[in-house]
Amino acid sequence: MALLEMSSFWTSSFAGIHPLGGQFAEPLAYMLSSRVDQEGVLDDAAVLWGQGKNIDVGLQDGQEPSFMFRAAAHVESRRHGNGASGRQYKLYVFGDSFADTGNYPLSDLTRKTRAWYYPYGSSDVDHGTSATGRFSNGLVLPDFLARIMGREESPPAESQREQNGVDPSGMNFAVGGAGAYNGTHEAPKLGKQIDKFRSLVKQGIIEKDLKDSVALIAFSGKHDYAHVKHMTNSEIEAKAIKVTDKIADGVELLMELGVTKVMVSTLPPLDCTPWLSRSYDYDDESCDSHKVASIHNAYLEQKVFQHEAVFMLDLETAFNHLVVDHHSGSSQSKHFKYQLRPCCDSFVETGYCGQMENGKEQYSVCSQPENHFYWDEINPTHDGWETVMNNLKESIKNFLDI
């Protein structure tokens, strides 16, 4: 087998003292990364994953968050779906912060890099309550999908792979801040993410036989519809056509490459997120849960969900049941005490969760994240994602025949 990344780095929620002081030097993170040849060491479904020894490199309390580098010291077998079909699926993930598990480059704290910093990951007991580049206090959508498929978490982020190595469980290409239609160099759009996947397949780094492979495409919509507050319905519809065209193109390309099953998330009720509901004090009675989502998802239905090998991961309905329909009296609507108010909230509308200025926190964090559906302005908490995916679990298992 090829070389696999043995270690990665996670942001620590603990502050320490280190003689280096000052700003974090990004090259140090890469120098601390170790690799090992695991030829003949692992069985057919084993993967290397960072567990064990921690090296804390930080600053004094109240300054920049400290860093924890987790050196691999632990080999663990993680098997694929073991349902009635006996299939062992590989999972390939594309999207934005809904699905990113550590692809956005680690650098000094900003809105875009915040997932590498406390308080992100602060409830993530699976990773030492440390930030891992996931945009939540714990695990995110593909982690819970992987668990449904019989594994423990999402396949590793592509940015953490060894040059010629691939984890046997698949690979995650999603990057926080990306869009299906729009993207940046650090957060490439969907087409660019799939281009990288296609390149690895053509090079033989990812096995060309993609039989029994599953692709997940999951977007929050925040980047593609960034200016929705100032858009008319006709402008939203025009944008939705462009965005869903790109998703449809991505699905077609993945299937042409040989991916056997594709799961595409519907757009959740974007207007009923903390991002857009903050201006009316997170009052769900004032938000229009259908303004954007219904238009976007209607086009997805026409362009994508007609194919029997494509599964509609219905986040719109799942989110609505949990955060919008609380007047219905259903048990689902009462699951979370705070449907729209995020657990981690910035002091000002233009701020962000985790923001620091002059060594002082510019945000507040709730004491009980499990009572909140949303973690920050757009992304659910660990418990939020877990509840959503539990509600979708049976339909997912039926689609995958597991």
C-alpha cells in the first residue's frame, strides 16, 4: 500500500505557554507532520488516523488560541457498510462548510480559517475536544453519513493526504467557503473540487474502478446566495438556475467517471438561519423558509433527482421540521430549545464565532450546545447534524441497500 498521512493538526481549545510566542508560523505545522510506510501493516479496511500523543504549542491565555499537534500513535480498522448487500462503499465528499473536515488551509485566525480555532471542536470528544477544521463544535454531515455506512467518521480531507496515498475509506474534497457556482483559490467551487478528484482518478492515485463508490455533494448555499437579502425573486431564480446547473454538471461528471451512487443535499431554509434571522432577533415567525430553498430545490428536482442513481438528501425538510415548524406541536419541532439562536454568536453582525481582537473574545458561547440546533451563523451543532442525519438514516440505508 502507498504512504498515508499519519498525522494532522488540530486547533486546541487549551492555552499554554511556549517559548516561541508571537504569531503562529504555518511552516511549523508541516514540519511536525509525520508519515510512515504502512506496506503490509494494515488489513483491507484499516486506516491510519491521528490519535494519541499531543504536542501543545500556544500562547498565553487571552492571546491567540493555542495549537495541538496530534502525532499518530494508533492504528484502527474502520470498515465500510455491512448491510444485507455486503457492500463496502467508498465515500467521496464535495461541498462547503457543511461537509469540510479540514481542507481549508490553516493560517492565522480569520473568518475563513475559524474552524481551526477554539471554540470550534470544543465538544468533539472523538478528537480530543479540539478544532479539526470542521465548522461545528463537533462532527459534521459526512461524519454522520459515514457512520450510517458503517465507519466512524468522514474519510480524511484531501489536503491531508500523502502525495501518492489514498485512505481506503475514500476522500473528502469539500472546503468551507466554497460554492457550487462561486469559489476562490482557497475554497474552490464544486467543478474544481471534482476536477481534482478526476485528476487523481486519471493518475491512478484513486482507484479507477469506482464500483461501489458513493459521492456526497452538500452545500449550505451561503456563498452562492451571499447577496440574497438584496435580491429580487427574479434575481434569485436566475441565480438558482446557474447554481443548480453546476450541481447537475457535477453529478453528470461523477457518474461518467464511474461513481455508482450520488447523494445531493437540497438547500436548507436559508432565510431561517442565524445568518439572515439575526436582524429580527432570531424570530422564526419573521423568516420566509421558502423564499430561496423552494426555488433552488425545484430546479434540483428537474435537473438532478430524476435519475435513479441520485439520492435527494432532503435537508430542507429535515431543517424545517426542527427549526421552523415548532408550532406544529410535533416532537421534532420541540427537539431543540433554541431553533435559530446560535450557540456561538458574535457580538456584532459583521463579526464571527471565534473572533479575537487584542486578546479579547468578540463572541459568546452557550454552556449547553445540545440545546441549540445552530452552532454559528449557518452551520448546525454536532447534535443538530446528528438529529438531521438520524431522521434521514433509513432512507439513506434503503438507497445504499445496506
